[in-house]
Amino acid sequence: MRVNISPMKISEGQLFETYLDSSVRIICPPELIPSPGQYTLAHARGSDSPLAVPVFFSDSAPNGFRSAPLLDSPWNPGAQLNLRGPLGRGFSIPIFARKVALIAFDESPARLRGLISIALKLDAEVVLVSDSALDDIPEAVEVQPIQAMLDIYQWADYAAFDVARENLNQLREKFGRMNQAKGPREAAVLSQSKGQILVRAPMPCGALAECGICALTIRHDWKMICKDGPVFEMKELQ
Ligand code: FES
């Protein structure tokens, strides 16, 4: 299933409520709601902060959506938000996927949560791999610790990762070490590029000012996570 890049919109929204995990529910027009992996830039009206905050989709919610946890969110319920989005490339689960792994390598799996319902609609088995808890997960979803990541990756026919830019090398090393330890057949399975990776980094301008803060080097080439990602094909990052 291909998630296309939607035409960007600018509009107003409202922070309706906050949750214990620092995620928020935002009320906004439907065309502002990002797909899983995409983001919308939000700036509170009247705020002193010059920087907008990238808000990722986590779950559907009435009249808007629930975000992934926000770090250092300065907003309180009722805050009026200027929204620009949806921005960037999101995840796309292939329609043939029957074994889907959702792997939050270093943080909350909330940015991957939106893929659960898509995968279940495809009748796929879903395994969530994370050391962080996620509330309200359907019973059909199996949860495994990050220690099981490589085994689950071997099992899956599609994997979606969530990783911080600074931890990408650590992820690559894990795959590299595993390849060395396994036999040639399993190493071949591990080297297959059968997934996508959401790379997290600060994205203050969302490509508007080309600030370069979200830059990522891929094979001696510069990519901007805010517009070339945040979701990349695994084969691009290997
Ligand atoms: S956030 Fe400014 S170029 Fe990406």
C-alpha cells in the first residue's frame, strides 16, 4: 500500500488534551492529519518560541489525531496552533506483506502505532519490537523486546523502523555483527532490504528555509530528513 505525499496545507488547529506520555490530541481539519511517518509542523499562536514543532501521527482521534510524544512541548490544552502539513514521506506497507515487524529501536513506538491498523486490515501478523510500553495495543499484536529485533526481522516480510539519526550507525552495526555471526544463508536473509526507516532529527523549518539542521549523509550524498524523509527505504541507508 503506497502512502503518497499529500499536498501541503496551512491551517489552524487546537491542542485539545495532553496524555501522560507527553503525546497530545490535536483538533484540526482532516487534510492536516499526517499519515504514519509523516509530520505536521505546529507553532502555538502568540508563542515566544521562533521554532515550530514537528508533530507525528500516532493514532486516530475524534476530529483530529493523537500525536506521538512531544519533547519539551510548551503547549497547554486549549492552545491555538498554526499547522503546516502534512510534510515528508511516510511509511508504505506493501499489499503482499503478511508478517509485519514494527521496530522502535531507541524510543517510544508511538510513531509506528498508526501502521498497526493498516497491517491488520491486510490480514498481516504484526509484531511490535520495543523496550518502551505502548498503551491500547490490539490483542492481535505480539510485543517483543528490542533484544529480539534481528530474529523478528528475519521472520518479517516487511519491517518499519523508528530510529534517531545519531543511532543509525548503532543499528547498522547490529546488523553487521549479526551477519558475521550467522551462516551464509541467514546472513543473506538479513542483508535483504525489506523495510523502511523513519529517521528522527530536529526539523525546525520543514524545508521552508532549507536550514540544513536535519541533514543526513547517505553514500557521500546529502539528504534532508524533513523532505527526503523522514521515512527512507532501508536499501538507501545500508
Ligand atoms: S528542517 Fe530545515 S532543511 Fe530540514
